Amino acid sequence: MKETIAEYGAKLEKLSFKLLELISLSLGLPGDKFFDCFENQLSLVRLNYYPPCPSPDLALGIGPHKDPCVLTIVAQDDTGGLQVKNNSVGGWVPIEPIPGALVVNVGDVFQVWSNDKYDSAIHRATVNSQKERYSYPFFFFPGHDIMVQPAEELVSEKDPAKYKPYNFGKYYSNRTRHDFNKEKVAGKEIHDFKISD
Ligand SMILES: O=C(O)CCC(=O)C(=O)O
Ligand SMILES: [Fe+2]
């Protein structure tokens, strides 16, 4: 099991660097623009298990949230339950499982790096009354020591930075503390670093 997870993580890390290169190029940035940020990376694989729930309309597997990482790559079984919020269609859109397909989600760090050219989607996971569900996300995290801020190539007088720089490790520990203690702390969402227009 341990070896399988390590192998899965290593393969998805490699895929994440490739995707990051392509997404960076899509913004006109050098493909390796952000590679240095992963020197002490905190990437991880999580195994999610959602048991069947007798009242799925009264419970959620994971409530609405944005992932705090750079990218998330999710493998899911055939039960279904992942949903993404899409304001243009006015609600929650199911991400139907496709055999052999991975779901790729842009996280908050890339939203900031791209100065809002990419959006980190709000998503949640519902539960099912009949079937259990497993999902296996890989979270591609930068190092704790980096400062996250919009890429200088994407910032100009006409298009100023939309976020103040923030230290990733400090922000991530604030956020984790809040998630476990439900404490009210500042600096746990990228919104807290937004520069108002
Ligand atoms: O179970 C899923 O499909 C997604 C889980 C998720 O959003 C997360 O672990 O951050
Ligand atoms: Fe998530």
C-alpha cells in the first residue's frame, strides 16, 4: 500500500510539473517560471472515503471550498459526487466520473500567480444513499518558505496586482488551524490578501 501511494504521488507530481508548464505557457510566461517554488514542496496524496449516508440531502462529504494549492489532480471511482460551482449556469455542476480520466483543478496559488486570469473553482463533494465513494486527490503544493504574488509579467499600470504578497507557510498553517478548531483567523483565504480596486 505504502509503495503504491508513493508511486502514485511520484507520477502525479511529474504530471503536475508538466501541466504547470503548459498553463504557464498559456499565459505567455516561461514554462518553468514557477519551478523554483517547489524546492521544499509540501505536496501530498489524500485518500478520501465517503460512506453511504441514509439522508444525502442533509449531509455533505466535503463542504464548499477552494483548494489552497497550485493544482489538484483527482482520481475518483464511478460513484460520483464531486460538484463545481458555476455561477454562469447558476449552481452546482456534477463532475461525472469518466473511466480512466483524472480531474484537474486550478488552486488558489495559481489564481494569485495568474493575477486572476485563472480561477480556483469552489467545489464540494456530496454523499450517496446507496454507495460508498473513494477519491484520491494529489495536492500540488509549493514550499512553505515562498512568497505568493502575481507574476510580474502579468502586472502593469493598466493591470495592477490584485493581491498583496503572502507567505505560503504562514497562510497554510493559519488555514489548517482554522479548519480544525473553527477559530476565526485572518489570512486563511486568498480573499484576505486581495487589493481592492
Ligand atoms: O472527493 C473529491 O472528489 C474532492 C475532494 C476535495 O475537494 C478535497 O479533498 O479537497
Ligand atoms: Fe478540494
